[in-house]
Amino acid sequence: MARKKRPGSGVTEGWLTTFADMLCLLLCFFAILFNPITEEETLAAVAEYFSNMGMGYSLTVGQMHDSANTLADMPSQTRGRALADALRRATTLFNPQIQSNQVRVTQDERGVIISFASDVFFNSASARLNIEQSRHILLNLAILLNSPEVAGRKYRIEGHTDNVPIDPSGPWISNWQLSTERALSVLYFLTDLGVPETRAQVSGFGSTVPLADERTSEGQAFNRRVDVIIVDDAHL
């Protein structure tokens, strides 16, 4: 006498089909990942496979080439490596001045930023370079801007002042003019050292972009600066 099947005890094997499809997709994914091929071959094979899913086709590609190198050589990756090289070179060149707080080297979305304390470069309310104090720094800056790490890149010279009002009896109309003239003085010296003027951009921001509290003399000194930016291509 046959045993009656208890209610709810039936087991369907329909899930195996879905599970097998998932395993097949994972196998294809790791085959692509660990078998480097040329970019064109990869895209064509993947597109063909997925467009013919369920029709008996399989993903087959011939001898494959190193796709990791292809990805590493994409333009965005190359630009990122170039900026990283420029950052390392700048940090090495200006290490003594970084230690003495005369120079700061940072990086943000604009590119690599070398900030020079204006008090090293200029006397108060002056746009004339103190050559004796700043010569070594400017020589290293010229070396950096002419180096292979920065070859062909635009560089921007930005002048910044504190928030102390301009003396109306002095030569400047405003802090805007003073900051711009200071940036131009740095540019002229760099071009005399052979840095291409055609790659340059110059701007003066007056006291509108402070980095520290303007209510203290220390903050004002921190904000008096000249920034030289090795410009990221996205911010030209």
C-alpha cells in the first residue's frame, strides 16, 4: 500500500535552473576578470554573449592581452599619476621651506597647490620681490614648473592679501590691485628663469579667500600668500 504524501512535503527543483544561470554568469565574470584581453575584444565578446543569453551561445574569446595595463593607461588614470608625481616632486624640492612654514604644498580639486608666505617675498604694501630672501624658493619653483612631471601643464599664480585696508596715500587703489601685482611679479621672475609664459594664468583675489581667522595677526600673516597651482585639466 503506497504511503500518502504529507501536505507541504513536496520539494520542487525549479530553483536549480536559476542557481545554474547565476553560477554561469559568475563564471563568465571571473573569466573576464582574470583573463586579460584587448578592450575591443572584451566589449565585443561581452556584448555578444549577453545579447544572446538563452539562445545557446557561449562566451568565447581567443588569446587575451593585458587589460589591466589598458585600464591603467586610460587618460584619467594617466592625469592622476602625473599630478601625484608633481606633488611628490614639489614636496621634495621645498622640504626645507615646508619645515620652516615658509611654503605649504597641498592638493585639491584644482590641482597641486604651492603656497608661499608673502612676507618672505614682499615687504608690507609692496609688490616688489625681495630677491635675496626668495631667490632659492623661486629657483626651485622654476625647476618644478620646467620638470617632466609638470611638462605642458598650465600653472596659475594667485595673489592673496590680508584684510587690512590699503593706505590711500600709497601706490595701490585696493588689495585687489596689490594682490594682482604681486602675482605678476612672481610671473615675470619665473619667465626670466625660462618658465613658459604661454602656460601661465594670473589672478589677484585681494582678501576674499582667507585661510585663517583675519581677526588675529597670525591669521592675517597666514592669509598673505602667493599660491602657484599646477592646474588639473578639469579646471583649466
